Amino acid sequence: MIFITDTIHLEEQEVQIRQIHASGPGGQHVNKVASAVHLRFDVSASSLPDRVKNRLLSMHDARVSADGIVVIKAQRHKSLEKNREDALQRLQLLISKALVKPRKRVPTRPSRAARERRLEVKQQQSRRKIQRRKVTSFD
């Protein structure tokens, strides 16, 4: 069982973990050993609460595909077991981010002083550009 919080947990069967060859340098050993991990997690078919599923699917995260499948590739470590733990930890972190309800944005308006400062900066920039122009004589 994979525990996210005290009340939310996932079954091991919901997460698919495959061994794959790690990319990058490694000499002769790299072609013989599959030490990287490819984790797949289907959000819609999981036992997560609906509110968490919806937040996970609406997150703009590259690891969540359009089909609602979370794909995590872990290859930071040389050992398969550490990469497996790393992938599961990253999945837990992603789900715990989805647990946090985003704060509602309160629209604000710029103050009068801020508007005046903005216009003053625009006028300064305009004067600066006018001074850079080519000087023409009116003789």
C-alpha cells in the first residue's frame, strides 16, 4: 500500500512499474542492466477521491497525459530499488500537490498612486526617446 496521507492511500496494483534501460553514459554496463524505472498511474481508474482526481487531471503538468495517465521516469540512481522508491516518492508528491485546494484569486485594481507612477515613467521614456532623435535645423 502506498500512503499519501493518513486517510488517502493507493493499492500497489494501481501503479504499474516497469524496468527500462537508463539513458546517458555508463560504459559497457549500461547495455546489460535495466536500472531505470517507468511508472504509470491511471488517474481515472484509481481509488483516489473524485476531487483529487479532478485536480490531478486539471493540473498543467507534463507528467499527466491527456488520457489521464501519470508517467514518471526515474533514472537518477544506479540501483533499481532506489529508482523505484524515487518514482513512488515523486508520485506521492504529485498527488499531495493535488490535495491542496488552490486559493481563489481576489481581483485587485491598481491604486491611484500606482497609475500616476506608471504614467510618469511612460512620460520619462517618451522624453528620453525624443532626445535621441536626429537634430534638424530650421534655418
